[in-house]
Amino acid sequence: MPSIQLRTSVPGPNSKELMRRREAAVARGVYHATPIFAARAEGATLEDVDGNHFIDFAGGIGVINTGHRAPRIVAAIREQVDAFLHTCFSVAPYEKYIAAAERMNAITPGNFAKKTLFVNSGAEAVENAVKIARFYTRRPAIICFEDAFHGRTMLTMSLTSKTHPYKAGFEPFAADVYRIPYAYCFRCSYSLQYPSCEMFCARHLEDTFKRVIDAESVAAVVVEPILGEGGFVTPPREFFQIIQDICRRHKILFVTDEIQTGFGRTGAMFASERYGVVPDILVSAKSIGGGLPLAAVTGRAEIMDAPQVGGLGGTFGGNPVACAAAVAAIETIEREGLCARAEKIGRRFEARATDWRNRFPLVGDVRGLGAMRAIEFVRSPETREPAREETDQITRYCCQRGLIVLSTGTYGNVVRLLVPLVVTDEQLEEGLDVLGSALASVAESRLEAAPHEA
Ligand SMILES: Cc1ncc(COP(=O)(O)O)c(C=O)c1O
């Protein structure tokens, strides 16, 4: 039986009514990607308030790698809820925080002593990684990248690249943040070609130390192994190795933001492993809590221990229910072999997307690692003009036919796969069929609109 079952048109009447209430009660600045409201979710499926059943390729933006309501996680949450909800780790600490920290120290790359700090959100974790890096190195500057996304707080917004909607109007930004090009080979900032470029963009970091900011003032390079909100841009392997080597040479901390790439998504627990690099600090969030708000900063013990007692923490950071969920989420990924599953999902997506590339000139680039995959759409293969409107049409078409899928990218012209890794083969194919028919429909409507281009 197909997983997608639509009882009303999308959005249905109950979702429309909730949208009306939402618009009256909720701040406009909170984005909504779909017009539906959730009632229930299980595995890789979601039911809305009108009884429509969707396949979920978004996973709450990469939070549900272990599936909606993963049994181990729900059981761990229930057990903790029955014990206590909050004492504050700084007031009456508890074992679950320590157990979750021990697990994080064990599963992150690097065969050395590590320590972990828990906070509430990805942005808060990135902020804390920067605080710790500055304290440890006693240096002020941070280097980040074009097309990066690190959050919406003052410092992380300053590290974020995309101006609209994340930065415009929210100035002034934090000081001592310097931005360099990422290895976005499909749109190279230097108009070079890989591999003949010899990774000029990575090597150029040395030049930055001469022209922009001296290396002795730089505390950390903060980088996503694959750009999440920047369009699932997936650099060549050497990119991170070169940057890591330059960091080590100048005693700059190498910090990977694995908030979207983490917890099995790329076919390894963390994408840093796929690139063969070992960050000094690794930042994680999203799927760490199986759906509960939690984020972690994990790093070399001597770095993490640099700030004084009381310099780190917060009222809610490392909530016991969220920590119990994290221990169960990590166990679920390991016991259910979700890293291997991510690899299989990714191969299937790539096979389908490669076929689409051959059929639809709209498909400009297909990329990703494991189950972190994406298609970048262009209006013309020659000019590579971003096809933003067409991308919106594709995601809208999918939603109306029962597939929740998100766009991404600085130009909003990328469709990304963040499907729960517990998706069945049948659900994956069913979802990909909808995506394929969306591409066909949008490609056809473009031909009708401009027959002379055919
Ligand atoms: C790579 C990356 N860093 C940071 C963040 C911010 O996380 P949060 O929304 O939990 O603050 C995100 C969120 O999408 C992200 O993808």
C-alpha cells in the first residue's frame, strides 16, 4: 500500500484554518516551507491535521535521522519524564548529561581526550565553540566561508553568509569575522575548474593571512563539511585537508560545524570522517536529540577546559530528557546501521537524479555524500542562471502530491534530501517518483512557456 494518501487537496481546510490563526498570532519572520500543519508522524511519514499522509524528505530539517518517534528514543524519553524534567545541570546534576557527553567524546573523530558541553540549539553551540576557541587561543578573529550558515543569533548571523533573509536589516554584525570562498566548484568564486585549480580556494587562506588578517590573530576557522543551507555544496576531499594543515601550521583551531551533516547523514557518524579530517572542536545539534532540542560542542579536553568555571552553560543546556534522548539516538544509529543505510539511500537518489540530469536541462548539478544529497536547478546549462522559481514550483508540486521536500542554497535553487534514514525502500521510491514527476511537470511547463527554446 502506498504511504502517500491524500484525503483533501493540500492544504486542507484544517491546515488553512491553522494558517489563518498562525498569521494572526505568530511573528511573520518565522519561515514556513509548507502550508500544512502536523498531527502525527512515524518513521519517514507524517500525517497532517486533515488526515493527509505524506512521505517526509525533510525530517524537520535534518533532525529526524533516526525517524519520527524512534522506539528507543521514545522509551528513553518516557523513562526520564517519569523521573524528573529539569533540575539544571549547574544546580543538581544528573547522570544522563554525563552519559551523553561520554558518548559524544567517543563517537567524534580524534583519538585523544575530549570533553563536551551541551546547549539548546545549533546557533548556541556555534557561539560557544567560538567563545571557547577565543579563550583558549587568546586570539579574536574567526574565519568563515561564503555560503555558510551557522545560525541566527548575533554572532552566528555574522558568520552566516546569505544576506536575505538572514542578515539584511539586522546590522550591525559582530566584529572580527572574516569570510573566504568555499569550494563551490559548480559556481567557483575564482572561475576555475577542478582539479586543474589545484584547490586554489583552500590554499588562498595563506594569502588571506597576508592581505586581510594576520594568522596570529585568528582563533579558529569554522566550516561546514557540506554546506547545509548553502545548497549541499560538497567540496573535493583535499579542500578540508589543506585547510586543516594550514590551521595546524598557524596554531589556529579547526572547527567543523556538523549540525546538518552529523549523526549518520553522510554515511559516517560525522562528515569530517568522510573527509579524513580531525577537528579540534566539532559542533553538533539537530539529529543528536532524535527530535528534542539539544546541541553539543565537543573538542580536545585541554581546549574545552580552558574557560573558567561559570563561563559556559545556561539554565536549560543539556536538559535531562534531551540528554536521555541523545544517548538513545546514538544507540539507534549504531544498532540499526543507519550510516550504512544512508550510503544506500544516497546511491539510489544519485541513480535517479543522474537519469533526471540526462532528461532535463533544468538539472544543473547533482551532489552530496551518503543520504545528504541535492540537485541544483538552472535555467540554462550554459549560463547556469539559478532556477529559483522553478525550484519553488517543484517543492510546491511535491507537497500537493504528498511529498515534503525542502529547497536550499544561496540562490534558493537547490532541492535537498534529508529523509529519515529509517525510510523503507518502497517509501524512498515512492517519494522519488513524486520528485521525478515534479521535475517532468516543471520542465514541460517551461517548454510551453518558451516553445522557441525547445
Ligand atoms: C550547519 C548549521 N549550523 C548551524 C545551524 C543553526 O542551528 P539552530 O537552528 O539549531 O540554531 C544550522 C541550522 O540549520 C545549520 O544547518
